[in-house]
Amino acid sequence: MKQTFGKNERLCSPRVIGRLFQRGSADVHTFYLYPFRVLYIYDQQPLSPLPQVLFSVAKKSFKKAVDRNLIRRRCRESYRLHKQPLLSNPAGSRPSYIAFLYLAKEITTYDVIESAMKQSLKKMGKMPSAVPKKATDNS
């Protein structure tokens, strides 16, 4: 499989992004793995066959756009190279939408980001799907 990160893998839909960041939603699953907070949703009918991903770096922590862009580039590259464990699962058992929020207060090295990304993707790949199966009525 080609190791690309195309437009169809980028999360751009404002409606889906709103669902990801909605407080108290039962659909959104989350975990922390330094330097990331990972939010993800399992969806019955996703917009794309591949998981759509969003990378976010807080302007409050990094005032200069150059620094935010550097961190986002490192995160995207790490995801692009190590997304295979996540994609090896069938479409129903992997998250449809994922947001990686960078929480560290300093710029970390690529090695730190890469190891956290590997662990995050491995963890999401092993998690069972939280999508409830629709019951069929035979009456």
C-alpha cells in the first residue's frame, strides 16, 4: 500500500469536527498518550473508506505559526508512515474520524511524536468497535 496522506484522509467537515469536540457526547471516545490527546468516533456510514484525521496544535501554547506548522508537519508525517496497523482492520472496527490534539508545552522531537503516534494507532487498532449493532426484528 502506498504511504500517502491525501485530501480524502483529511478531516475538513465542520459538522464532523463539531461532533468530535462536543462535550459529553457518548459517541466520542478519548485517551491521552503524551504528547497527544486522541479523540475518535466510530461511524456507521463514514464519508470516506479511510479514516479521516485532524491534527491540532494550540495557538495559546505556540504563538508563532512557524512552530505550530512544524509540529503539525511532524505529526502528519508520523501518521502517514505508521497508519498501516489501523488500516489493516476492517472498516467497521476502526474509527472513522480521529483528532490528534498536541498538548505538550514545548516542541518535542520527531522521535517522541513518532513513538506516541505508533502507540496511539496500535491502541486504536486493537480497540473493539463501539458501534452498537442494529437489532433485526423477525416479527
